Amino acid sequence: MKNETRSTNTVFLQGRIGSSVEYSHDLYGEKFYEFKLDVPRLSEHLDEIPVTVSEQLADGLKEGDLISVVGQFRSFNRPEGERSRLILSVFAREISPPQSDVNPNSAELIGYICKPPVYRTTPFNREICDVLLAVNRAYSKSDYIPCIAWGKNARLIKNAPVGQKLEVSGRIQSRQYVKRYEDGSTQLRTAYEFSIGAVELVKKESEVASTVDGEE
């Protein structure tokens, strides 16, 4: 995790297109499309990951195709009434035929904690910590990625301060939840998050320099 020249946001997914490939939006004169990719876990469960592709990459894609995707996990805010909702999607940079003997869901992020981590335990004493990472990208933009850590990783980051730089590796997962409204109605929704498999708290350059000076 020490190569500073690598991307701060990399994703590899492999699975079957589980929805129709539909038009999403235009940006700078280019059309973009979106679909859900069904990505298998080690269990029989499938993660249904939203993928956004350019018109060029979308050409010929159809529901049921098996593909590999290389891209980035990105976010944007979609207005909903007086509030906005964080929308997450994998932005595809490359699409290719499926590969054999590969992890179908792997990702790495380098970002900064932008809200205090939320630590909790389940009724079965499983430790969980939720953290929101701001991941920088080109043109002074940032993606805000919700991450979840378990066990020793949860303990490691639960007291990390806002602004702490993290390097994390893991996978993207989907889960369903029930949204409850003030009028009593409910809606079944799907949330997407980065499940942390490994994490490193990155020291500031000044802290690293002080450590090196002390050793000398």
C-alpha cells in the first residue's frame, strides 16, 4: 500500500448483467447508460451493483451478458424534495469478456474520513464501524463513499479523527432496507457500500519525518 502514484479509486467486478441497459444522462455531449451487474459472493448471495458506462462501452451490451468491469466507485447527490440522496455507482473505464480464476469483486480506495465514525455492536456482539470516506479525483472533485468495517478493523478506526487518511481494500456490496416516511408509508430500497477487508491509517508526512528523525 505504499505506491503513491497509483489510483486512489480502483474497482474490478465480474458478473452477469441483471437488468436492461438504459439511458442515464448526457455529459459534455456524450451519452451515458446504466445497468445492474449481478456479482456473486462466496455464498449464494448476489450483490446487485449499479454500473454506469459511456455510449461507446455500452454498445452491444445486453441483459444476461457475462462481463468484467474495471472502473471507479463514484457518488453524486440527487435532489429528493427538500433533501438530496447520495447515489453510488461504479463508473466503468473498461469492459471485457469474463476472466477465469479471479476475485469477482475487489476494490481499493484512498480517502479521508469526513464524518466521525459510528461504532456499534450487534446483539451477537459482532463489532461494526461505519465511516464515510472522501476520495479525491480529477478536476477538484470528490466521491463520498460509505464504508463498513468489522471486528478488528472496526476497532482500529472507531476513534480515528475526521481528516484521517485511510487506505482500504475490500469489495462493494449491496443490501436492502426499509425506508420509513413521516406519513407512515414504507419503501424497500437498496443501499451500496464498501465492505472493508483490510485498512491502514496513513500517517501525515510530518509524522513520518519525525519518526525517521527519531530513529536516526
